[in-house]
Amino acid sequence: MNSSANPASPPDPRRTQLRRMKTLALVLLLAMVAGFVLSHAMGQQGIWAWVAAFCEAATVGALADWFAVVALFRRPMGLPIPHTAILPRGKDRLADGLAVFIRDHFLAPAALLDKLRMFDPASRLGQWLAQPEQSRMLAQMARGWVLQALDLLDEAAVRRAIQRFVVDRLHHWNAAATAGEVLALLTTNDRHQKLLDEGLLRLGRWLDNEKVKARASALIVRYAQREWPKLVGTVNWVKPIDEIGDSLADRLARAAIDELQQILSTPEHPLRRDYETWLRDYVQRLRSDPTLAAQVEALKQQAIEHPALKEYVQGLWTHIHAALRNDLAREDSTLTAHLERSLQALGQSLTQDPALREALNQHMLSASEKLTTRLRSSVTDHIASTMKGWDERHLVEQLELGVGRDLQYIRFNGTLVGGLIGLLLHALSVWMAH
């Protein structure tokens, strides 16, 4: 990619600083060489002997330290001198060593868990969530995330997933056993008798309705006219058949209501015993009768395959999505407000309940220990493989930019210390000569 496509990055200040320090070290070396040459030109007499001793030793010290510093990063003057270019040649060994060092000193489970235990994350989390502005901020963030997720979801895929889930659950559902359990629950504490009472009361109110009596009367008259037309015609001369039908319907209704009241007031009525026997037998059949279970299963299968059920299941996501979207799009979202209150209540519980804090801390420590143990080897391998994959020139450049400026002080110190040692040796030689 050409430079016009990517504007030049700003210069690295470390590069400028390194260049300046190298220049100063070189100037200092040249000054020592010049002093050495000048002192020899002046005959090395008097003060010049001391200058020569200082500059000569300083030059040797500067060159030796220049060699040592350069040998870390590259071959001095490109010469194949043994034990030079230490960092690029030992890149793989350096990568493995650094990865192991980080693993043993920064990712040691015991050290990390001690730090986490001292940090007391549950207490800090509780204090943070207990502040209304923090729980509100977190709830609003969650609201935004959910809205984005709703917009990104593939609705057709969600509908298919919901339908597959519901149909699969229905296929694995033992409808007969469930029906048996429900009916068995109804028989507990005589609930089934209460249900029968309610049904009988409703039947009694229905029979006592004038419209029902009128329909019953009309039915009696039509039946009599169809079955006994001559008799009806004869009776009709004495009393209208409609009145006879009304009277008969009213008597039948009163008789039925009287019988219902008798059943309601008699706990041991034969109808109640027959009803209870039938219900218990049916519950047992639902649990154990393969034929009845197959019939219930067939009904369930028909319901699963019914178009109305498929349409309803596929429409579930549309209603859920619309309800969530409409609520979360409002600033006064009910779900967001509930989440905010829940987060704040959680924060208050954490600050007030030591047992809850301890339990949460233990869960965090346990999860952190498992995560650290699992990640140690992978992180170590990642660090080592990443460093081994670096280009040698890039690695040397980055290391030199990082520590090269400080290493130039070794050259300064070598020049100064070498010169001082030269003065010391010259003084010693003068002393021994006298």
C-alpha cells in the first residue's frame, strides 16, 4: 500500500533521543582520540603525559563498551565475531524465557487469588451498584445492548428456532402421564368433589332459566307431534299441547333441580361415589393403560400438526419482539426501571449481608482459579510463539528503542571510568619510577 493511502505516522520520540545519545557518545569518543593524538604530538611531557594516559585509557574503555552495547543487538561492523548479535540470535530462547517468567510470576494461581481475595470484589461491586447513578447507568447500557441485539436478530431464524424448540418439547412430552398427574392433583383434599359441586350448581342455574324451559317445551311438543300425531290432535281438543309441553318442561326442570340439590346436600350420594370411582379409575388408566395413552398421544400429535398451532408458535416471536422493542424504546421503560431497581437492591444486599459477600467472593475465586489454570499454558504459548514470529530486525529495533538510550550511558561511564583508571595507572607508574 503506498504512502498516499496511509498518511505518515508521527515520528517516534524514542528514536530521536537514541540518535542524540549515540551522537554524544561518538563525540566523546572522538574527543578522547583527539586528546590522545594531541598529547602524543606534544611529546607526552608534563601535563601532556597525564592527558595522554587519560585519553588513551578512555578511548579503550569507550571502544570496549561500544562493542559490548552493539554486540547485544547486532554484529559490530558486520563482522562474524562469536557471541555477538546476542538478542536476535537468542530470540527463541528469550521468548521462551520471558513467557515462562510471566507465567510463573504474573499468572501464578496462588498470587492472583491472594490479590483477588485482598481486593474483596463482592464488597466493591456492592458499593458500586448501591449508588443510584451507577445502577441507572448499567441499566441504560443493558437497554441499549438489548435494543441493538433485537435489531440485529434474524427474525425468520428466531421463529424457526422457537418452532423447532416447541415442537420438540411437545414430541417428548408424555401427555397421558401429565393428564394423570393433573387429575390426581384434583382428587387431593376432595377438590374433585368441589369441582362436581360447582358443575352441578351451574347446571341447576341453567335448568332454572326460562329460555331453557321454553326450548325444552318446544322439543317435547315437536317430538310428541312426530311420534303420536293422532293422540296429540285428540289431546289438543281438551288442552292446548303447547301448554302441556310448558307444564311438562317446568316439572322436569323442577325434578332435575330437586335431584341436583339432593346430590349437593348428600356427601355419600351414589352419584358422587360413581363419579369418584370413575375418576380414580381413569387416572390409573392414564398412568398405565397403553391403549388410552396411545389415544392421548394421537390427540397430541393432531394438535402439533394443526396449522393454527404452527401459526401461533411462529407468531410468538413477533409479539415478544414487538413488546420488548416498544418497552425498551421508551425512556421510562418498565423493564429498564425493574433492572435498575434489581441492580440497586443487589448492591445494597451485598453491602449489608456478609454471608452473601463471602459466597460471591468464593464463587469468583473458584472461577478465577479454574480460568487461570486453564489459561496459563495457552498464554505462555501465545507469548512465546508471538515473539518467535517477530522479524529479527523489528525485534532489535524495538528493544533498542526501549533500552538503547539508557545503554548509551554505559559508553559514557566506560569512557570516564577508563580515563580515571588510566590516570591511576599513570600515577602508579610515576610513583614506582621514583
